[in-house]
Amino acid sequence: MSQLDSSWHVVDEWWPRYTGGLTAELVELHDVLRELNEQWEASACPFDVDPLAINWTTDIPQSGPLRTNQEENWSRWLAQLIRDSKGAFTAAVFDTGLDPQGLQVRCEKAFQDEQLHDRRVDIIAQGPDRGVTVEVKIEDEHYEKTGQAAYLAEKNDQQGRTWAHYLLLPKRKSDELQGSFGDRVRETDSRVRIDPVNDEERPVTVLYWSEIARAIRQTILTDAEPSDHWRASGYLFTTLIEQRIMDCYPLSTIERIQTERVGISDVTRLQTIDPAEQLAHLKATHTEVHHG
């Protein structure tokens, strides 16, 4: 034990020097989260603190309300928010509007084709005249079949709907996305698009998890979805997206880093997470709320 204590003395001497370069950003992040707490408290929504006020960054995937190591569970939660939306959330996320009247949302919809074989769509939402598919990814980097699954969704549509197709992934996977599709990936109108390579694929729009979190935050803060159940579900989902997928710092962690001796998990987070990215995400989200 004496050797361990002496090792901690080394860490105690090193830690202030290591965090010194991050101090300004962490202080600003702390202030922003405090300001956001005030904004949530002043809003008409039923929540008085920011989703990042609570720490849900446990390393155990099975803890909490969601098994975070299973992409299917993330799909089902997102599908439920799409299904129960009265239109504000889906309009904020998708390029095409989805009429909530008669909207059908299914998960893991399988399509069979003699040439392309079996393809499965993670989320498919079908309204009276429009449809959307979403391929949900977190750590899985097999993106190549997304365009084919989109094609089969349209091929099996008997109502001639207008379709939009999305590949949802963390922004940190942008290099892997580029590696999968090469020059077929292009930016247009602030969106990233994947061009089809043949007639048996459809164009796909890249959607980032940060955009989902931002859309939920804006929808709740502006009271755009009337259901308390939707807002409660969306609030918790945002907490998980930002802390488990985007690796955002919760307020309690920032306060502990600034004032206390920290553990190895905190060292790891500071090595891999850039506070500037979280600042940009939060500022952009709430600037849009203020300015519409």
C-alpha cells in the first residue's frame, strides 16, 4: 500500500501540469453548463436542469435503462421518439416532413431480393406520402449496404411514397465513413451525402448522433412536442447520447476534475475527449433555441 501511496504523490504533482492546458476550456464548459441549467429552469418545459447535470458515464454497458453496447436498443428508443412525435422532432431531424397521422414506424424490417439477398433496415417510417429509413450505427463500421437497403425499401413500397434515407453514426467515425465510400462522400447544403454507385442503390444522407441530441434539446426547450411522455423519454435519451456516444463531460465530472484528486477513468477521458467539441455542440444548440 505504501508503494501505491507514493505513486499517487507522483500523480498529484503531475496532474495540475497535465490539466493546465485544458483549464480554460473546462472552466468555460463549467460556466456554460451552469448557464444552461438556468435556461432549463426558466423554460416552459418540465425539466429544471440540463441533461448533462447527471453523470451516466458508467463503464458497465448493462447498467442504466439501456444496454449501451447493443445498437438495436438505441434503434428502438429512437424509433419510439419518431413514432410518438407530433411532427416537430421529425421535422428537425429529417429533410422531409413526416405526417404523424397514420405514421407507421418499424424496427429491423427485413427485405428479400434474389440479386441483393437479404437486407435489413434498422428503422423504417412510412407516412401517407413520405417514407424514411435510418441505418443506426455506433461502433459497427459496416456501412456499405446502406444504399442497397434503401433501394429495397423503395422497391417494396406499393404506394409510391417520396423517400429519404439516412445513415446515423457518431461524428468521430467520419474517417471510417470516408474509407468505406471514398469520393462518393460529398458535402452539400451543410449535409454529408453518399452517392449511389449503381441503380440498385439510393442516395443516403449522413446523420450524426450530435444532430439527434441537438434536435431533442431544441424540441424540449421550445416546448414543441406536447406529450410529457415524449419529453421525458427524449430528455433521458439525450443524456445517454451525449455521455455514452459523444463522450461529453457531465457537470459533476468537471467539478471533480477542478477540485479533487481524480481516478484513472478521469485521466482516460481527458486524454480522449476534447472539451472544445462539447462547447461547440452546446453553444450551437442553445444559440439556435434563442434565435429560432
